[in-house]
Amino acid sequence: MTAREPYERFSHLSRLGWDLHALGIRVSLVVPVTGQPVLEMHSTNGTAIRVTVIRRYCGWVFTWRPWWSRLWRRDTWVLADATNAADIIVAEVNA
């Protein structure tokens, strides 16, 4: 991990937070003392969803499923640079 990665993670999550806020979604950016920052969003039924950003071969991506569900659901991510990332996440979470 490079020295810039924590700042890039924070930057992507804060941008997504503002995009989700503009859509009327309640969000909180959690920046723990140790560990990675996480964006918590509340879906329409009130459940809290934790959105993280990770680096993959294609660049930075947002993922919102627990690690164990990624074993069989590999389609639960969206590129962080996508202009409609917030719309995609809201549609997937509320489906």
C-alpha cells in the first residue's frame, strides 16, 4: 500500500457520500483510528449498508456487500470513477 492510498480512499468515499446525500440518502463517513474509512448508508427499509472502496486490477471500485457474500456474488461492485456510481448503488441496495 502506498502512502497516498488512504487519502484516495477518503476522497472517493467523500465524493460518493455527497452524491448519495444529493439523492436524499442518509449517509455517515466513518474514519476509524485504525483501519480503512467506510461510508455507512441507510437504505429505504432502514438497514445500514457499509460501502468500502478497494483497489482492483481495473482501478478503484466501491463494494457494499460483506466479504463472505463476495464468494458467490461477484457483481456487487461499481467503478469509483463512474459518474452514476451513487445511482447504481442505491438501485442495487434497494432492490
